[in-house]
Amino acid sequence: MNIRGHSKLKSTELLERATIVVPGGMYGHQNASSLPAPFPQFMRSGQGARVVDVDGNEYLDLMCSYGPVVLGHHHPLVERAAAAQAKLADCQNAPSERMVEMAEAMVATVRHADWAMFQKNGTDATTLCCTIARATTGRRRILMAEGAYHGAAPWCTPRLAGVTPEDRVNVGYFTFNDLESVKAAVAMTGDDLAGIIVSPFRHDAGLDQELVDVAFARGLRNLCDETGAALILDDVRCGFRLNVGSSWELIGVAPDLSAWSKAIANGYPLAAVLGSDRFREGATSVYTTGSFWFSSVAMAAGVATIEALRGEDAIATMVRMGEALRTGIALQAERVEIGIKQTGPVQMPYLTFDDDGRGNHLLADFFASKALENGLFIHPRHNWFVSAAMTEEDVEVALDATQKAFNAVSALMRSRATR
Amino acid sequence: MNIRGHSKLKSTELLERATIVVPGGMYGHQNASSLPAPFPQFMRSGQGARVVDVDGNEYLDLMCSYGPVVLGHHHPLVERAAAAQAKLADCQNAPSERMVEMAEAMVATVRHADWAMFQKNGTDATTLCCTIARATTGRRRILMAEGAYHGAAPWCTPRLAGVTPEDRVNVGYFTFNDLESVKAAVAMTGDDLAGIIVSPFRHDAGLDQELVDVAFARGLRNLCDETGAALILDDVRCGFRLNVGSSWELIGVAPDLSAWSKAIANGYPLAAVLGSDRFREGATSVYTTGSFWFSSVAMAAGVATIEALRGEDAIATMVRMGEALRTGIALQAERVEIGIKQTGPVQMPYLTFDDDGRGNHLLADFFASKALENGLFIHPRHNWFVSAAMTEEDVEVALDATQKAFNAVSALMRSRATR
């Protein structure tokens, strides 16, 4: 892969065109302007665990489209189901049978779920969970962890431009894994607590990932039981990568509502809210809809994704590949005597360098650049994603790239030390 | 079509299954529970101007998936472009060349636009317009027409369940086509007016449609020029059905920002915000994104849709078919001596019956039922949509169904009169 040397001529040319017709050239999480220089702004194709950018550089893919691709690109079972449905119809005057099948599949798969509703964005799902919590409880206040990402609507988007203070007046904050901070926030809401929204683990961008403390999760469950508020699990990023079911089934804590998107249809645009019977009436009372929310192709892809996840024992594969990757990277770092931390579940790895310039991530940026130039697509400030399409050989390819990247970091550090 | 008589066995059976796993059985604008009994809850397929429900009933389609289908179902040029892109990739680590092409195509097509951003839902687009208006002006207040539909987020959704008062504290209301009411609302905002959002014509569900008064539109433009607020055109429902360009180009009024979705990719899930250079910096400052916003297949479909709209002179076809339909319906009503009103642009027709039970729409419901049973898919309380796939023969088929429906309404009215 990438044998002709890394080029980004075409990507740069496209970005010049984009800069004329798109504000800032690009926006959102796929804006490459915040990434190190070698990163391409435009991609061309993908197959299995490999992706190719517009300049023909091929990469082993450890970003998986920031999560949606869980079985690998162009998974045959998913593509077949989507193509069969596309021949019939996608967006119609009413949903198709596929929507019932997908709702049944989600309810059968996720333990806490008695019902399902579908949307297009993860943000649709997290926002709708809050709305259903409010409709059910008749209360207003939602608590979330400070710094957590629950989407890009005014109530939660990480940048404040265009957001009014009123958009957040009903949102309170706590510290992830700090139950006392939640209790304090709950106390401040008085009798107005509608819900607590939380991600399965702390996956804030740019920070070491932090697995959930089981006592913390249980504590949230108890607080919600005591107050009647909804416990909302934001499984948008983790859902179906850690478990074929809710990510907190692994620790035995059941939310009342959960938000899903990304991986549930292996890259086809779909989101979902799942809930328990206590919230069914509230969910029915809310008016929520979208032009493409009932489209069938993504739902057909979703049904096939769930089948394939089970049929291929996909989680076990991702765990195995993720563990091999983590072990290999740890060994490489040790050998070149570079202090690193690897955090998060092995399927969603995150790598930081000790003393990496107080959050500047200069070493992480340099490492990611060198990995990219050697054919591995990772991100310096966002967790990576392992897909079930990865093989042992792919892990070797990945580790070859990380080895070269570590060597480059080591050389950089030595040159700095001797200056 | 529908020669074996209208059946809804399979649709009913699916709805029974759905009722277990979906709150209320279905939600949003595609919830058939508010439609007359013969309407199916589930569809199977579509081709050109024809759609088939899960029971095999075939209909001439005058709903066009509530707007997205503008060239007809499975338009060959659009399907070819989408399939070619799908072979490469859809959702990737970064957008593809298709995004640049689609942004260029939108900017080249829509006169007021200097730039484009893409999303998935019409609600994403209208909400982002408000956010960009706020980011640019540093102000908070948005004005909208009372009763207008601008999406299903808490700030604008038509039902209040789960909505907090704070969600709407920065929204003010005026009456469509009543400039004095806008001036009064503007006066009340003081110096805090960020934007005025308005649809190209009044297409509120359940009410006679009302074309925009040109003086009203110009008055809004002047008010925004005087105050520095953004004039936001919500072209989600009308865009590319009235004009290949902004719907207000037809009256020579340019908005600052416009929201698009539905028809721009002929049924593939896509939305867009277009804006002028004055709002580019504000748009750049806002953090907005979605997992599937950069997906390529819908953008490839969008580029092809714009080409086909132009290449086939699709607007002229829709106008011609819409006019033939309107003339035919008017004649039929006259002949059976039933008082009706046909309102809205001919491509987005809406039919009401005089003295139809004070908003109960009983006659409209009955008429729509009979039309449906005779093979015409319309809606009793929502505007219809003509597609460019309609032919003169299709208009005849539609008019045959409306004739039978008028006859049934006439018989019903006579039986009531003699009771």
C-alpha cells in the first residue's frame, strides 16, 4: 500500500474548489484542517478494512468513518440486503416492512428496549431521548457530563457560536465517574429532573478515555429510580461495537432510553431511540419526524448488520484484533522507550504520549502523520475504531505502520534532546 | 390498477406487529392513523409516477413521498449516478469529490447562494440557518409565521409534548402575508433580531394554501436590510419543485440563507443550507456535523437530480401536468355541483371542500378515501406533490379516480340532504 509515496495533489485541488463553495472549506468532524498536514480532505473508496483517498493512497482503516463501519466497508450481506431493498423503494409515502423488521430486531437485540423509533442523525436520537424524558416526566432539566459529546444541536454542540444561553438553561453538568458530582447536580434541580444522559464510557475527544466505574453507573440508575427521571444511555458512538446489545449490558445496568446511530446499519444513514414501556406513552405524545426517517434501504441494511454481527461473532473478532493491536503497540513503545497510554475498550483504542506538550498533542500529531504516510488511517485526537473486517494480517500491517511512526517519534525526540 | 379491489390485509398485519415495537404503531408525518381507514400504513415499491403498497394495490402517486420524489421513483439518471458512487463508497473518513460537485451545483443553481453546507434532515437545515443567523448577528431572536411548519425540533415542532418554554423563548411570531404583523413583531424584539424565517408560500397542513404576496416578501427583505437580520427562506418543501433555483427567484426576492431538503436528491437523504457571503464567516464559526452528513451516494444523486431537472425541463412538465389536473378537477366539481377550493402552486396542489365541517375535513377525508380506493394516492389534509414523471395519460388516470371520488361525495351529500 502507498508504495508510490504519499501524495495529496488531488485532495488539495479539491479543497481549493471546496473553499470557494463551502464555509471554511469544510465543517464538522470531517474537517481535515485541524489534522496534521498529510491527512487527505477527500476519500475515494473503501473495501473491507482498506480505504483509498482521492490521490490513490491506500490505508488500513482504523477510523471506520468515525464509527459507522463496523463490519468493514461494503460488507456483502449488508450490501445485498440494501441493494434488494433499493430495487423496490427507499423513500416512500409510508415506511416499508423493513421498518417493522428493524424495530423488531433492535427490540430483540437490546435488553432494556420495549420499543424503537428511527431517525437519521445521532443528534436526532439524543435530542429525542431528552424530549421523551421531558414529555414523560413533565419536567425540564437534563444532566450530562461536562465535556461529553452528545451531538451538535444547540443544547449540546461543543462550540458556542450561534448558541443562545436559553438553549442550555435546562442542562446541568456533572463529572463522569464522579457520583457525588451527580448527586450535587441532582440536588440543584429540585423536583425538575427529567433525565440524566451519559455515554457508556468517557470518550471525550483529546482526553484519555475512561471506562465507566460500575458503581457510578449503578448510582445513576438508583438516582433515576429515586427521582423518577430517565436514565439515558448515549450509545451512538459505542453501540454494536462493544456488544450486540446495549453497551451497559456488559455491566448489568439498564437505561430507560438509549440513543443509537453510527454502526447500526454499517454506514447506511440511520439512528434510533430505544425505550422501556414506562416511556412508551411519552414517546407517542412527542411529534418528531423527518423526510427520510422512514426510508427503507438503511433499515434493510440495519437488519442485515445485526444478523452479520451475530453470525460472524463480530464483537469477538474486534476484541481479538483490538487486543493484538494494543499488545503490539505497547511492545513497540516499550522497545523505543517512549511513554504512552492506551485507553478505552480495545475496539475503540486511543493512544496518547506522556507529557505531550500540555494538550498540544504534538507527538500524537506527528505519530499519526507518520502512521498515515505509512498506510494506516488513525486520528491523533479522537478514538479509533476497529472493524470486524480486520484480520491478523491487517494487524501486522497496522503494526508495521505504527513501528515506523514510533521510530520517527523516537528520532524526533532524540534530535530535540541533543539540540 | 387495483383491479382486484382494495385490500389492506398485509398492511394491517404489519401494523399489528409495529404496534408492539413502535410507540403508537407509527409516528410523525407518515403515521397513517390520522388518515382515513383505507390508507395503507406500509408501502412496497415505486416506479416513475406509480407506487404499490404492501398489499399489492397500485396507485398513481400524487404524494411523492411527501415531496422528496420530484423526477419520479427510480429515475434512471439519478439511480445510475447513485449506484456508480455506491460502488466506490458512501460514508467514509472524509467526504468524496461528490460533495464538492454538489456544493458547486447548488451554488451555480441558486442565485442568492455563495456557499453550501449539507445535512440529513430539513430540520437540520432550518435549525442551522437560525444558528448561523445568530452567530453572524450576535443576536438571539428568530421570527416565524404562526402555524408554519419549519421542522420537528423543540423550537418549532407542531406539538408541545416534551418541549420546554425555554426552547421557544427566542422565537417570535407573525402572520404570513401580513407585513404589519411582522413590523410589530420586529418592534418587540428591540435590537435582538437575528433572523426572519419564512416558507415560499403558506403551506400549513389543513388550511387553504396561500401564495406569497410579493409586497410582503419585499417588505421582509427591507426589514432585514434595515435591521441587519438574516432573511431565511425555508425552501425544504418547495425547493426544486417550483423552480430550479430558490422558489423566491420567481418573485425576485433574495434571502440571505435558505434551507433545503426533500427533492434535492430525488429521495436520497440530503439537506442543505445555502447562504450569501455576508454569512460565510458565521457559518464557519458554528460547530455542526452528523455521522452521515458527508456521505457520497446522496450527493451523487443530488448532482444528477439537478442535471435531470434542467435536462428534462422538469418544472415545465410539472406545471403542465399540475394545470391539467387542476382544470380537470375544477370541471368535475362543477359538474357535480360541489363547492371546492384548489390552492397552492399547481405542482403542489391542495383541495378543500366548501363548508367541510369546520376543519373536520370529513368530505376531504371521504374524497381521499374514494380516490385511494380508485388508485390515486393523495392526502386529505396536506398538499399533494406532482412529479415530472407524470404524463398526460397519468393525468387521465388521476382524473378518473377523482371523478369517481366526486361521484361518491355527491352521493353522500345527497343522502345526507334527504335524511
